[in-house]
Amino acid sequence: MKNFTKHLLPILCGAATFMTSNMNAFQDNSQDSCNAVEVIASVQGLQSNGNPVIASRSDVNLALHTPDKSNSPTGFYSLGIKGSITLALGGAVYDQPGTDIMIYETSFSGDSCGRSDDETALIELSQDGETWIYYDNVCRDGSIDLDGLGLDYVTQIKITDSTYGSGDGYDLDGVEAVNGCEDIPTDVCYGSGAINYIPGLDSNGNALTVAERMDTNKALGQPEMDDSLNFLSLGYKGEVTITFDGVVFNNEGADIKVVETTFGYDSFTSYPESADVYVSQNGIDFYLIGSVLTADAGDLDISNAPIFLSYITEVKIVDTTPDDSVSDDGFDLDGVIALTGCNEPILPTPAGCYAVDYFNYVEGTKKNGGVIDAIRTETPENTLGEPEGTDEYVFTTLGYGGEITLTFGGAVYNQEGPDLVVVETTFQNTWGCDTYGEYANVYVSADDINYHFAGTVCKSDNTVDISDAGNFNFIYYVKIVNNNELSSTEDAYDLDGVIAIGTCQQFDYQTYADEQYNRLSVTTVDANDLELSTYPNPTSGVSYIEFSPQTASKVVIEVFDINGRNVGQVFNNDAYPGQVYKAEFNTTSLAAGLYVYQITTGNSSITKKFIVSK
């Protein structure tokens, strides 16, 4: 048995387009100095004596741009007692080692805290201006380290006076991002749908029952990144699949973030919860790209999948919390962030009409285990291009145990109705599957890793609907495997070629189907065409019957007595044109009298009488 294997890299057409999309969202556009550039909102408080803050300290614009850091009597904005201001930074501030943001406050008595005139402020940070994370209180000049906050980056800062005592509250000189700013990612989006939620068990081995932890909507939208009950508990070994309003492109670096909630626990060591993360382009084939642990906002790269995916449409999170964990109900999913945004899909380049390449050709055997004639097997490239539809040796025989995988130079789209026509050569036999027993199973794949059964084909039933294999939009590979159980001929399935219906503009499937129906409906194999002869007649011993078919056919020859009882079968097999078949029937056990040979081929039959003498 021979194996013909070619090295073929899976190619998703249009990949170059995908790889360049939205790359500017993460370009490094760092500034030497990044400060507050806009006042989003401000509410000025009063002085501690109840009077308004004086005008020279009430210009919010003095809190913008580069702080002078000098404690000079001008150039700052006083919040007033319990006043607040929200500022937009000049870009995205990412976490770097050490201090990331400095807040400068003007105090005539210096920058050190511990005096009676200390002024303090409460600091909150936001990535998008909607969800805010409490940081801490600062006294006079304050430093901010973004490490551990669960934010990808910060674009806004809210400063609220918390001073107790005299004066006019916190005097804001300005804000500075120590390591500069980068472009704000504009295409971030979040999971919009949850499907296939399969709750696991709790730590006692019982089914989850806490309804407020089993609401899939709590895993959608922007993650809260806090310790509120806004998450979905998977349970031990549970899982859920998150969908998006569009496709998520595979760009350079991290593409998705999976956020987990663990009520104040900050390490996997102290409170183990974990999950594996899988991604899919078609909702059928999923690939592992990484794991997420306790209190983690895990950045994951689609490129970690075992094949190249230019985009994905779904993310599956499967709980892997250790069985001996102290966790009650396993991984708590806060949400999934698409860092490269939700985008319109770009359809891959469609295939042409016919297969353009093959690989993994496995030559099978004859039904009896013998070697198939080389003329039928040495040229697997005969399966490529337009099927000839003739009885020439322009096909490839799969044989018993044989198979071949074909590619089409692009995507074969799943359209309404049949998508593939698998053409088989039957040497002038126009009968259907029942009379010419050559069958093959057809599998389809989008990645050359996962193959899905789409149907069984034979001479008269030779179309395949990709939808029968799954909810594919398109596939790239078609594997054809001889069906060893249903096939009955000597060499099994003879593959002439495969037609991709949806992408072959010059192929009219309806016309083809009508022609096939008309051809298969015509009686072209008739028992009268077998050139039958029987001898000797009468006979007292062995009776012989010879025939030579004009076309290939299944032939059955039976013997009946004068009362219509079946007294024997002489022949039941496929017969081929150009050959003379001789069958014999021993009559020695029969009584003398008149007997009949009934010869059946397809939907016709004839009888031949003979006499047994004693």
C-alpha cells in the first residue's frame, strides 16, 4: 500500500488584509511629556469658611498641560473642600515598572506631608470614562503605580478633594504621565453573547444552584473588574462560549483579554481558580491559545493557536480549577475584551471550479486484498481539474482502505443546497448506486486538522451539502475515503474529480442534475442484451448458462421449478462488458421436469426454460 504525501501549508486567503487591519490602534506614539489635556467635568467646592474660592484659583485650565512643579502662588486650580475634577490625558498611559503617573499639588509650605496644612485628594482612574477604579488618597504630590489595577491602560483621572481643616482644598498644579502616552486603542469591544453555557459542579460535587452566579449576561459587556457579583461562575469543569458583534482580528501582540473575579484574593497560590481559553473562526473548530489564573486579566494572542487564524468569532472558556482548590465554584468570568475590536468580516478568496492539488493519497487494495492495477492508482493527479466524465483511465481508484484529500485554491462556500459534486467513473454503467456498489465517505475541513463527515456518495447520489458537516461558512479541504462496508466491486470507488458548485460560475448544477436524472432513468441495461445461451437442454447432470454483457451491470440468475419455487441460485455478482461469463447448475438432486432460469439485471428480467431428464 502506497502513501502519496505532499507538504501543503494551510493558506487562508486574504490574510494580508487581515494582518494590516487596525494595526494603528497599538502603534507606539509615545510623547516625551504626557499631561492632562482636557477637563471632562469639574465641581468646585467652597473654602472651609463657606465662602467661594477666589477667582485666581478657579480657572480649571490651569490644571492642564505641563505642571510647573514650583509651589508658586499662581498656575494651579483649587478644588475647594470636597470639590472634584475629571481630566482626560493626552493618550493611553500603560503600566510600566514603578511610578506611572505623578499628580502635582501646590503647597506654599513645601511638598512633604505631615504639616497642619496638608491637602489630600482621592484618586480614581478609568480606561474609557465609564468604569472607574479607586486607587488611593494622595497627600500633596502623589505618585500612581498602575500595577495590579486590572486596567489595560488609563485615559482619564478623577481627583476629588478629601482635605480636612482650613483653606480651599487640594490645589492641583497638574498631572504628568512619567513614561509618556501612546495612542488610545479605539476599537476595543466586548463579548456580546454567551452560548453553550455548561455549568460545572461546586466544590462538593453538586450542581451549581446560585442563580445570581449563573446569569450569562454578567459575562457580557465591559468587565467591571471589581469584587461585585457581576460575573458568571463556570463551576468545576464547566464552560461557556462568548461571541462578539463582529470578528476579532489577529493583530500583532495580544488580541483578547479574559477577566476573572476573585473577591480580594490576589494570587493563584492562595485561591486557585483557572481556565483554558480556546478560540474559533467558525464556531466548530476550537484551538487552545492559553490559560487565565486567579484575579487575572489575561492578555492572550490568537497567534498561539496551532494554525494561522486571521480572525476569530468565538472564545470558549473552560474551567480547569484544581480539584483540591478552596474555591467554591471554580472560575468566575467577569468578561472578555476584544483588544483589536469587533470588525466586519472580510471573506476569503473563493475557490475556482475544481480541485487544484491533492495530498495524503493512500492507495487501497482490491476487495480480496490484492494490488490494484497501476493504471488505476499511479496518477492521483487525475482527480484534479475538470472531471472528464468518460470511461478512459483518467481517474484514480481509491481501493479498499484508500483515501485522498483535495484542495481548491481558495474557499469553497457553503451555499443553499448542495455545494460539491463528486464525480465517479463507472465504465458505461449508467445505473444507480444499488446496481453499481462503489461508495465513498466525504469529509470537509477548514484547517486540515479537524475533518467533519458531510455524507456518503455513489454513482447516482453524488452531491454533498457542507451544512451536513456543520455550520460552516466555507471550507478549504475535502477528504474522500472509500466506504469499505458499502462498496462491493473489485476495486471500489473510482474518483474522476470534484466540482465546487457555489464558486464555479460556468457550472449549472440544475442542468447537470436534470441530465443525470434522465441518464439514470433510461433502461440501458437489459437482460435481453446479455447474449444468453444454455446447454445442454435437456440435461441429466450439469446445466451451463453463458452470457456476455454489453454494459456493466449487476446480474442475478436464479432457478425456479414449474410451481414457481426457487430451487437454486447460479450467479449473483457484477458483470462487465467484454467478458464471457459461464455459470453451472447441478441438477442431479432435482426431479425430472421443466425448470426456468430467471435472469435479472437492474429493472429488467427474462426467463430461459430447460428440461431435466432422468
